[in-house]
Amino acid sequence: MSQLAHLQEKLHTVGATMGRLEMELARHPAAGLVANMRSLRKLHDTLQEDFAYAANQVGLDVLHYRLLEERPTAKALSSSVGTFQEAVTVAYDAVRSGVPKNRRVYSTIVEAETALQIAYSYPGSFGVVFTVPTERMLIPDVPSQLDRAMQTVLKLGKAYEDRQMISEVERRFGKATLRAVYSWATANARSRTGTAIEWRRSDTVRADVLIQEPEFRALSETLDKLSGKETRPLKPTGWLVGADIKTRRFHFVTSGDEDIRGNFTDAISESQVAQIPRRYTAIIQATTETSYATDEEIVTYFLERLEPL
């Protein structure tokens, strides 16, 4: 048996003993039991330090994920950890590729490189310890790609009042990371639980955060109200097949048979007469608006002018 597996087994045993002793203390708070619990906690802390050191020796980082509730439901635990896992994976994918991501789609390789493997759990406010392999930099203080992803997600967890940071994350990581963090915040808000998270490499804390349930709720509400907006110019050629100067609506069919419907102001008027049907080059502004809370995108089109062909 490896040293890591041996320590993992001892942590399971000590943790289970602590759980039984806590229940006994609730019924019979005797001084002897209190002393035994103190000794067990000290042993547990030492074993955790040894485990983190042994994990680092084989290239594993350690993540402590604690729900701020003694007896969470299975649904609360799975939704909290599951949405957190996806947020880290999506952020890591953006860091790894160097390209902001707008969709929560990633490869099996990225999924494997960020997979949190359960190591052991411990009593009290319910905690689970995970391990995950991560690259070792030549200079230890330089963050790895996974460090950067983890730090970004944990900082976003406290950014319910920091819209500048939210906008910066969108610019660097893309909308997908914000959507994934929204799902994480919403899952914890619905379960009415907070989390305490610590990302360690041996005895060094790489990142940590404590987020209370009201903070998750505030972050969820903030992201629910915000939306990203992007405008880009289009210059398609095709046919103007419809226009209404009362409603200021137009219908344009491109040479590639794409339907474009939208608004205009003076692109078509008594002084800017347009023929229907007729081929034109259309100068259009396309605006894509995306809610951080969903994967839905709404695209609107504005016709600036028509150039006859």
C-alpha cells in the first residue's frame, strides 16, 4: 500500500471515530470524552498535514471543500460540489486555450485534467477533501493554469458587489465561466448553505475563500440581472424582401439564404426609397445580448443603410 493510500485509510478511520464520539458527547458530555475528542482532532490535523505532503510528492494538489452545515442533504452536497467542479473546469479550459469561452463545452482531456477525486471526508461542518493532479512550475510561486482557474472561481464567489471584476472575468475568460459560477451560486443559495474552500499544495495555501449563504444569494441575483452585450457590423449581399415604414421593420434575405429581420430608422424613407424585391448590400449592426444566468443569446439587427447592386 502506498503512503498516500495508507494515510487516506487512517483519515477515514479517525474521522469515523470522531463522528461517533461527537454523537456520544451530545448525549453524555463527560470530561474524559472531551479529552479524547481533543486528542483525536490533534491526530486528525497531523494526518491531514501528512496527507497533503504525501500528495504533493506524487504531483497532487489538495482541495478542502466544506459545507457550512453539519448534516447536509445528498442533493445539497452533490449540487454544490458538482456545479463548483464545472465552474473550475470551464475556467481552466479558457486558461488552457488562451481564448475566452462562450459555451460550457469542453473536451474529455480538460475534464480529466480538472477532475476532483474524493480522498476523504471529515465531521463537523461537513467537509470533503479532494485531490487533483496539476503541473509543477519551475518557479513554485508562479501559478499553474489550474491555480489561475481556481483562484478566478473563488474570487468570483465573493464578487457580488464587484461588477468591474465580473466584466474583467468575462473579457478574459468568456461568458461560460460566469454562467458556470452563476449555477454554483444558485445551487448553494437554493440549498441555503455556504462553503469554505481551501486549495493547498503541501503546506502552502494557494487560494481559499469562505462564502456564506447570503453571499451566494447576492451573487446569484447580481448575475441574474446582468447581461453581456456585443455589437458587430455585418455587410451581407442579398434581397430586400420586406419593409414597413410605419413599424420600422425590415426583412432581408442574404445570398446564402439567411433570413435577417430587424429595425431601421431612416435607412428606408421618403427620401431613401427602396425597391422590393431588389438586390442590395445591407449595412447592418448585429447586437448579441446574453444573460449570465442562461445559455440563451438574443440577436437583434439594425439596418443602417442599403447600397444598390
